[in-house]
Amino acid sequence: MLKGVRCESAKCPLERQWRSKPPGMHAWRRGKGSNYLVRLREKQKVKRYYGVFEKQFKRYFQLANHAAGNTGEELLCLLERRLDNAVWKLAFTSSRRTARQAIIHGHIIVNGRKVDRPGFRISQDDVLGVRASEKSQKFIKNLMGDSPPPLQSWLERDVAKLEGRVLALPTREHVQIPVEEQFIVEMCSR
């Protein structure tokens, strides 16, 4: 409503094609980026996707490095096993941030016990649910919506009970973001 008549045409200065370029006078000269930049961006992409800080990410990398198998795949599987990620994948919430909020506020229980740490690592056959209090049930039902999306194969959900079960541990195929985990390993191994 606040835009002028001029903004309804293709000549609108607010929506020109050059707005999609990066800032700076010489944006067209920017190159591909160094090897360091490519690896750093892959690491930052994963950190932002899962909502972890640098210190937490280093701890996950150390755990993955000491585990048997491919370090990059182990890292992504460890991050996928976080409680806030599982609550989001069970479609109890609409985003990871709201999943973190629901966990911190004590609305989520794991195996019948209240867990208030979003980074809690879930295991196979864990039962994730919503506390029996009316406040928690109402909060999660408002976040869920009418028709929850389909689940991944490592999870099982019962919408009537507001409960989910971890059938198996997640693998690399369950990670939905396009990321080169080998770049992350090279970056963190320095």
C-alpha cells in the first residue's frame, strides 16, 4: 500500500534485476572463491541448518572423528539425531526453532521423562511425546496444523497420542540438505 504507482511496472527501482547481485561496485568481477571459502561455506551451511554454535559443532566433529566409519557421514548422522531435529521431523512443530522452544519450555518428553535440552541425542526405540498437561497438548496441536507432512522411514508417528518412535538411527540418505561432507571434514581436520 505504501509503494507508488511506478512500482507496479517493470521499472520499479525496488525490484530490479540488479538487486539480486551481491553488494559492491564491482560485483560482476567476483570470482569463484578459494578452496578455504568453499569449505567454510559448507561448514556454515550445516551449522545454520541444525542451529548449533561453533563449540557444539567441534564437539560433534570430535565424536564423529572417533567413531568407526566415514567421519563426514557420522557427523551428519549425529546432528540428525538431535532431539530438536527429531521433534521437527515428527512434525510436532513447524520449524527447528519452535522445536527448540517447545523442548526448552518442557513440553516434550523422551521415554516418559522430561528433557529440556535441544541437543539431547536420541537412540533407537526412544519414544518421543508431548507432556500430558493440557497446556503442552494445546501448544503442540496449534503448532502441528491439520495435516502433518509424511515422515522419513526412521521415524514413526501417532498423531492421536501426540507420540513418535525412533525405529532406526538415521543414515546419510535421511539428511535432506545438499552438502559435501568431505569439505567439512577437510575444514575441521586442519
